[in-house]
Amino acid sequence: MPYCRRCGTKLDETARFCQKCGTPVATYVSPAPSTPMKPIKNDPIMIVAVALVAILVVGVVVAALLAAPFSTVNFGQTYQDNTININKLNLNVQTEGLKVNVFTQNVTNDNFIITLEGTGSKSNFGGGSDSPMQVTFYNQTENNELTITAKITESPSFSRLNVDCNIYLNPALTLNLNVTSQAGQVSLTADKPATFEFLNLQSVAGAVQANLQNVTVAGNVTLRTQAGSVDFRMSQVNIEGNNTVALQTNAGSVTMDITETKTLQGNLQVNAVTELGSVNVGLQIDGDVGAKIISQTNLGSIHSDLQHFSGNQSPIQSDNYPAASNIEINSRTNLGSVNINAAYQSSTSPVIRN
């Protein structure tokens, strides 16, 4: 039962004014209970919105980095060794994706010189190394014998590198050369009188080439690549001892061109092998140098153009075989042809073509 808030008179339930003093009757309404706000961390819509904003910010930053200007850098780096009283050089060079060119050349007061020349791109944001190529040397000298291992790697601060590595060897030294490249061509041009006790040129994905003229080979020679061609040329090379030349590729051709018209101081075994590609044999001999060629192909054919050689495709041999010194060639391909052009000059036998 309500009462007047002024005079305390009891009022009727439906009264709007006090019947004694006329004071209006006040009506109180209880407020509805408020609904608590959901925590932001549990709101899936808010989480998605925050994630989208974060992705947008990252995208803007990445776009800015990709659009950042790059500068082209021309560079040249040179390394040499002038250790005195050296008679023998063992040089091991390991590279990543460089084109490596090796030369025998008189280098005054130096045992070898390595130059790196090329171009690359670097972001103008800077940072990182200032040199596109990093070279690490390990060396040892013992009994007038110098052993060098050089590891050449590319700086991650640079991109679009196009680099040539040129190596100049002192031909007055006895040479042991081991060069490997992960993804680049490896070539050797030895046209100065020099002695190689060991020669190994390898590439994982690149061509391998060697051109030997008027040098002495006193050990084994290896040219090998996984994916690329192998090209071996040898002219008037002095062979000391019984040595082997291994020419091998998994996917590519093998080409050899050998000219020997002077008596050798030993014998040479040449093994030319490819899985997918042709084997091309060019051979010219004379005097006391004899030759025998054995050929094999699983899915291919054998073609020969012979002068003063006898035999029917495989084996074939020069008219003077066996001679005082001999070259024996084993050529084999799994899928490809074997092409032979061989001549022994001194004989009077007829020309044979198969």
C-alpha cells in the first residue's frame, strides 16, 4: 500500500495525487539488468579483423622491399700466392655457380693467380657483405710443395650474379689440379710446357672442357659432369707412365680429339662413358704410337671413318697395333651413337668406312 511521500497519508493503489495535500504520487521503475560486454579476446569477428590488418601490414612491407631499388655492381677481386722456393703446386678450388677458366701462364713471382670478375645486384637498403664473393683459403707448405684449398661462395646480400673465375697457373711448377663447380662450366687451357701429375675437373650441372697441348701428363686425368657435355682435346702430349683419362657424363655428349704422332713414354687408357648422349672419337696417330678402340651402345649405332685401321666397328685397331706406346679407347653410351674418325698416317692400308 503506497503512502504520500510528503504527508504520509495512506493512498489508494490507483491514486495519482494525495487526497490530503495534493502531492503527486511518484512511480519508481527498476532498471533492467545490464548485459556484460564480451571480452575482445573471445570475439571471433575481432580476431579475424586483427589478423586481416596484420596481413595487410606485412603485405605492404614485403611490397616495399620488392619494389626497393637495386644497384648494379661491377667488381673484380684478385688473389695470388708468391711463396718462394716452390716446385710443386697442389691446388683445390671449390665453387658454387661460377664459370671457372684455368690457364697455364707465366705469372711473374707468383705460383698462381685467381681473379673473380663480374656483375651483381644489391638492394639500396644496404646491409650484409660489401663483397659479392667470399673466398676462404687453407694452405700448407712442406718440402717445396705448396697445397692450397680455396672455397669460393656467393654472398647472400647480392643477386643476379654473373661471375667468371679465372685461374692462372705457373707452368714451371709440377701441377696437381682439382676444380669442382656446383652449377657452372669448368675449362682448362694448357698450351704452355707444364707437367700435370693429377688433373680432376668436375661440375654438377655444367660443361667440362680440357685442351692440352705440348704438356706432360704424368698421372690420371678426370673430366666429369652430371648434366652437361664433356670435351677433351689432346695434341702432342707427352705421356709418362701408364695413365688413365676418364671422361664421363650422365646426360650429355662426350667428345675427344687426340693427336699423337710422337713416341710416348708410356701408354694411355681413355674411358669415355655417357648414359644419355653420343660419344665422338677423333684420333690421329703416327710413328710408334698405336691405337685400339672398343665401342658399345645399347640403343644407338656405331659409325666409323677409318684410315689404316682394321676391324668391324668394334674393336678396331691401327695397322701397327700393338706399338711401342699405345692408346686404348673404350667408348660406351646407353642411349646414343658412337662416331669414330681415326687415322694412322704412316701405313699404306686402304681407307675403311662403316
